[in-house]
Amino acid sequence: MSHPAEGTVTPSLNDTTLRTAVAKAARHLMPMLVILYFVAFLDRTNVGFAEAALRTDRGVSDGAFALGAGIFFIGYALFEIPSNLLLKRFGARFWLARIAITWGIVAAAFSFTTNDTMFIILRFLLGVTEAGLFPGVIMYLSDWFPNKVRVQMFAIFYLAQPFSQMIGAPLSGGLISFGDTVTPWQGWQVMFFVEGVLAVVAGIAALFLLTNSPAHAKFLDDDEKAALSSVMATEDRLRTEDGPSGVWRALSNWKVWYFTVIYFALQIAVYGTTFYLPQQVSSLIGLKVGWQVGLISAIPWLVGLFACYYFGRAANTLGRRRSWGTLFYLSTGVFILGSAWAGANNLPLLGILFITLAVASFLSVGPITWAYPTSFLTGAAAAAGIGLINSLGNLGGFVAPLMRTSINAAVPTPTGAWGVVSLGVFAFAAAVMIWLTKYFRRAKSDDLLHDEPVAPGH
């Protein structure tokens, strides 16, 4: 094991100065990061609220909608690793702000969609401009927060997903209703434009509110900077010893590819559910997509918000991360299958309950999943490896709507139950893969989960 320089002690999280530094960093950084991801998730999924209107007003076909919903992830995947490497070069503060501003401009441009081709091109460009946000933040948090509390920070960051759907679902539905009744534009146009502008504003704010590293943090005093920098430097050395070095070794590392497959399976479940959630709720309760469906669609995300935060905060040991990860992947699959069964049997309340539990499960398991690669990747290897996992894993968002649409066309049912069933199968595969990590050699930085001070010669 690598150690700090002779004569130094890397403090435990029981150290008051370090705990104060971590708490200050969380208070200063996490709200801005949550806002960035809130708007990003809102802009990539609000298309579900405009599906019927785009078909009616612009003639966007079902096939074009499915392709457009998924092609976002092709642009996202192609530019993910380059974006991560540029973030390492220019710094997180500038690069994350740049990402938000450019994707906001593209998101607002959806209000001018005229046909299938324009819709598909804009979805591709949205993926290109947003590429690097999520893995960039994962790397950023890995440079700021020790392993012991990192899943908790990932979980706080993940709260943007339920917030974006809990608040964003009625917001999107409300903007559509407002636009249709009050403005001279179509409601879906107002929704796209307003929510795109929100991203631009968030990007400008990030330039002023984010800080690249603990050493440059004006909100920390000198002792706090030293304590946090010391523990992060120790973890960085351990990850350097434990994992691949450099871009190409990271891209060929078998563990990186292993967690890419797991993340791909997770994204199949996430986006296969999220893209069609308003339509699934609409089908269950028999109401047109609007503010009422938006309010009901917010329920799963409200429950998921509490589940994600609670389990992320408590997943501070290796055993909990593995056992809970396995459990939540299994429950994701089970409850997705349950929602399909409830829809096929016209049981709306049970269907909404199963959707709620599925959303709570996949939100809880996301932060836990990211704890694994960030325990052995650092530096340029982290930029490449985390970028690869997220970019190829997010192709699940491309596959999910096409797979769901194709299966429903091949095996038609009034509720599209078989398309929903296909999503759960991937969650079961991910559960097995997380469980098998018990046979992996433990990452050296995971030894710090015991929260003992790291001192020379020990």
C-alpha cells in the first residue's frame, strides 16, 4: 500500500477538520451540480411529454420519435471520452459550464422542429453538446470527496433525476397547458424553449459557483485545505497503484468493460421506463397527457428521491454496496415486470405502485454502481475509463426505446406489456454481475472504508 510522505498522517473522517472540510465542500458544490444535472435530465427526457403533439403538429412518426429519443445517446457516446479529457485539461468549472450553455441552446431549438429529420438531428446534437456532463461530475466528485462518503455525494447528485421528474413532470405538463391556452405558440414549443433557457442560465451560474480543486477553494481555511488535500492525495496514490495508468490501458482494462456492461443494463431499465412513463401512466389511468398525468408521474420520483438519498448515505461499506447493489438490481427487474402485469390486467393503482418501486430501486443502485470504478481509476485513466463506462453504458438509452417499440410491434398488446417486460431482463443480468464482484480482488482504496487514519509504516 502507498502511504503519505514521511512524517505526515492522512486524517480519518473522524478528524474534525476533515469532516468540516467535507461538509463545507458538500454545501458549496453539490447544489450547483444537482441543478446542472436536474436541467440536463429534464432536457433529455421532456421529449416524452411532446410525443403526441409532435406527431399531430409536425407529423413526427412513431419510428422517427423512437430513433430520435435514442440517437441522443449516439452523439453522447461519440463525444463522451474526448469531453472528459478536455475537462481534465481546462478544468471542471469552465468545462461543465460550457456543456450546460451549449446543450441549453440546442434544447431551446427543439421549439422550432418542423419534421422527422430536424427532430432526429436536434436529438443527436443534444447528445453531442451534453456529452461529458455526467462522467465529468463523477470525476469531479472523486477528486473532492473521500471514498467513505463518495457514494453519499453520488446519491446527492443523483437526486437531480427524481427532482427533474418530480418537479419537471408537472412543470413540463404545465408549460404545455400554459402554452396551448395563453400564448400564441403551441404548448410543446413553450416547454422546449423555457427548459432550454434554464440550462443556459445554469451554465453561466456554474462559472461563478464551482471550484476546480480543494487547493483553490476560498470557502476552506488553510487547515481544511490541507486535511482534505491530504486524504485525497492518499486515495489518488492508492488508485494509481491499483488501476490502469493512462488512457489506452484504461480503455482495455477488463474491469472497466465489466462495469460498462452493468451500466448498460441499468440504463436500459432507466430510459426504457423514463421515456414512456407519461404514456404508461396515461394508459393506466385513462387520461390525456397533461398536468394531471404530470402530477401522477411525479409520485415515483418523489419516493425515489428519499430512497436514493437514504441508501446512498448508508452505503459506506463494501459489504453494503455489494449486497444492496444486488438487491436493488433484482427489485428493479421484479417491479418492472410487475408494472407490465398490472397494466395488462387493468390494475392502475397496482401499476403505479410497481412503477414507483422500480424507479426507487434503479435510483438507489446508480450511485452504488459508480463506487466500483471510482475506487481504482484516477487521472487520465479515470477520464477515459469513466467516460467509456458512461458513454457505452448510456447506449442503453438508445437501445431501450427501439427494443421496446420493436417488441411491442412484434407481439402487440393493448398496453405494450411485452416491451416493458424486456426491460426487466437486463436488470436481472446486472444483479448477477454485481454479486459476482465478491470474487474480485478488493481495491486498495476500499481499505479506507474502515475509516482508520492512514499513517506512515501502518
